[in-house]
Amino acid sequence: MNPLSWCVVLREAGKNSTIPKPAPYDPRSFAQLDKTPPWVDSDMSTGTYSQSGWSVYTHRRLVDRWHNNLAPGTEATFLNWPVQDYPLCQLPQRVVDALEKTEPGASKKNIVDLTPAQRQIIFDDARQHTLGMLYHLQTAVHDRVGDFPQTFRYMQLSTEFGTPDLLPPKPYVREGLRLEALYMLREQDIRAETREPKWAKVMVPDGVFGFQFNIDFHPTRRRFLSEDRNGPWQYTQTPSRGWHTDTDRAMFPLRGLVPVQMNGLLGCSKNIGVSSVVQSALRLHGQMMHVGQASATLAWLCLRDGIQPRAAAASQKHWREIQLRLARGTGGPGVLLFPWQDLPTDAQHFEAASMLSVRGLWPVEASNVFFEADHVMTRRELARVLARIIRAKSNPPEWKVAATPRFADVAQDDADRAAIESLCSWGIATIDKTFNPDNKADWSTLYRWAIALKLPVNPGLISKDVAQRPLTRADAVVQLWYALCQQGEWLNDDDSWLQPDNDHDEDGRKDLDDPLPFDSNNNGVPDRLEYLP
């Protein structure tokens, strides 16, 4: 599992503040620091990971008085450097011996299975390792680079935590006890094929927040530098693990908060339904806040309705209510459910775009992560989404596709042919031989088609001032979300789909192992909304 780290907060002292040499200190354990710049003169305006500002000191700097004209003594920095990482396997012999004294076999247990007292043995050694790194920076590194105002020798440990060694009271734990959930999000669901994040292979229908972060797996193993397992060690990567495995934009499923068996329990923080690899991409502070929002909203709904979380996870009606509550927010901005790059939470179309996107009603281009609110829709784009809206009804009409193309300008293999021809059969009557699919749509186009399809629509769309106005995506999504709310939609009320050994969409994956349980070809569009010849 990912290592833990004991972080350090340092404040400017303006004098020699070298700490006492920690008992297990050996400079060979920190040799990487001898190849790394301890400090560079950078305001970090180009980002935390900028190569021009890359150094131990500036990487996590808290207060930069030098570039902000602040008073002497206000400078502060934060150390969370890979050399601090404390792997949780191949423990030093002193730690192994101490654990075995408490319980035979304790040193071979996963840290989550240890008692608080046993974990403290590991924590105490991790603290010593971190102090060893600080001592190395204040001595060996200082001697190598020479004296200057920002040297670590002139930085002292902050006294704000009130601990005997002045370190924070708790470590940074990257990976917790993961929940065996109704669905376990895994590496192949989110891993990218290119360096540019697009859409994940799996965009779950019950998503409760969007996320994207690279699979940031820190080195998980120790390499002892001698036969003495109490001697110096350095970290090393486990094969197939690495720092920067790229991922695509994904959503976390509601099912990932709900255990397979236990009643009255919900996952939260890092204790959720993910693999160890995905945990390394889903552990940031903002992401954990979204987990908390989703878990709390699910808890509220279960308490209100007197049901168990599994019943809520099996009910599309409850999914949709939870998603809507999250998107609308309570006393603040809503949650970005579908991770569009350019969808601000305060946009007037935010709720509508979120709700249609998570349902698979708003078509998503594989190569475009931008919603592009001001983009003027073409007739084919409008036909595509309208066909899905109609198919979302409780009793939708069947797809109507002629044996040969109905329109001269909509070819046999046109991806939108089924939507265009079906809409015409469902009510958009036309005797024209062409459809003009790539012509721009305006507000009157939406009005005429919606009326023909018996969809609720605002009569103001055809007022003389706006009828010929180009129809943007922002305008369309708001009107279509309103129409869907008024029309209603089919919601699966058969909870048998989430039972062991059931395969609702008959795609060969049991529901408890299927991120897309209503999508037999697993292309992100529910079968009900897609023409399947």
C-alpha cells in the first residue's frame, strides 16, 4: 500500500536551529537529497510542480516573505518530500521486534489490522525518519551548498502542535482501510491511454462527484543498504507502480459508498470502494470533501425514508434525488458531478448540464472535455439529444429507421441517422428530401420540434424577439432539462438488478462487478437511450 509520511512545518528563525541528531540517523538513507537543490529563488508563479522552482524548500512553501515584502521571521515552509515517505512493509528490525513483543505475528499484519498501540510503534519510527531527513538538510546539505539566508539550518520546527518533538500529532496517511462496496472502482476504469486526460472508459450512471488526478503511487518498499536491517535504507518502487500514471476524467459511483453486506454503514474519506491503485488517484483534500458531501447526502436520504443504504443504491429514483441535491448545493455551490472542464458551478445552466450529462441524455464527444456553453447547436446535435429525451419516457416509442436512408443528406452510416429518422416518425413531419443536419438550429427550431414531440416547452421561445436567435448549448440544455422534469422519466424500480449473480444488461458481467449495469455494449450510453440494431 502507499506509504505514510510524517510532515514538517518549519518557520524562519534567523539563527542556527539544528535539531539533535536522531538515534537511527544515517546519511546514506537520505542520499537523494544530495542530488536535489534544497532551495531555489522562485516565487512559484508557474505552479507547484514547475521545474524552474523545483526544490525541497519551495515545493510546499507556506509563507514567502522574500517575494511579498513581509516582515523578517514570517517565512514558513512545509516538508512533504519523497525521502520522508515511510513504507509499510520490510519494516526495520527494531520495529519488527517491538511489534512481535506485543503479539506474535503482529509485524506481518497490515497496518489497518494493528491496534492503536501497535500502530504507534510504527508511527514513532516514522517520526524519527522524518527528523533524520530534517537533520540531514540542516547539516550535510548545508555543508554541501554553503551558507545563505534560506538554509534549513536557520529554520526551526514550529511550536504550534504542542508535541514533544514539535512534529504534527498525526501522519499523512495516503491509503486507508478500503470498503468492500457494491462497486469497486478500479484502475482499468480510469486509466488513460494518452497524456491528455479525456473521458474515462467508465462514466458511471450513479456518479456523485467528478474527479481526475494521476495515479500517484509513492515507492512502497525498502531497500536496506547492508545486512543490518536496523541500518540505513532507501525507498524503491514496487514493479508496475509509479508516480505519474495518467488517468482520465471520471465519476465516483454512489455504489462505492455502500458496503456489500453490513447495514447502517457508509464509506467516507479514504474508506471507500476503490482498489489500492485508484486510491492513489482519489485521496486529495478536495476529493475527500466531495466524498463527505455525497456520503452525508446519502445518509440524510436513508434517515428520511427509513431505508438502508443498499436500498437507496439500488433505486434509480434515489440516485437521481441525491445527484440533484448535490448539484444544487445547500448554502453554497453545488458539486460538479460530470467533470466538464468549463462548467462553473454558478452558471445558470450548471444544474441542467449536470443532470442531463449524468443520465447519458446529453451526448458527449470522446475527444472533447468542454461543454462549450456558447456553441450554437446544429440540427443533428439537437436531434441527437431530443431522441434520447423521448426515449427516456416511461413508455417510449420504438426507434423508426427505414431500410434505406430517408434523407439524401443523411447517409446510411451516419451516426445520427436513427435519431433523425425516428424523430420524424415520432412527430416532426416533413416532406423535404433533405434534413440539412449541419445547419444551425435556432430557438424556433427547438420550439417546433418540441411541440411536435409533445414535450413541454416555453412559448417564449417563439416570441418575435428571440425566435431566430441561434440556439446555444446553454440555452438548449436548460430548456430540455425543464422538459424532462415536466415529462418525467423511466426509473428502474426493480432492485433485483443489484443482487449477487444477476446480470441486468446481459453483457457477461455480474451487476456487482459491472460499472455500467444498464449498458450492454459499455459505451456510456444506457441501452434504453441508444438505437441498437
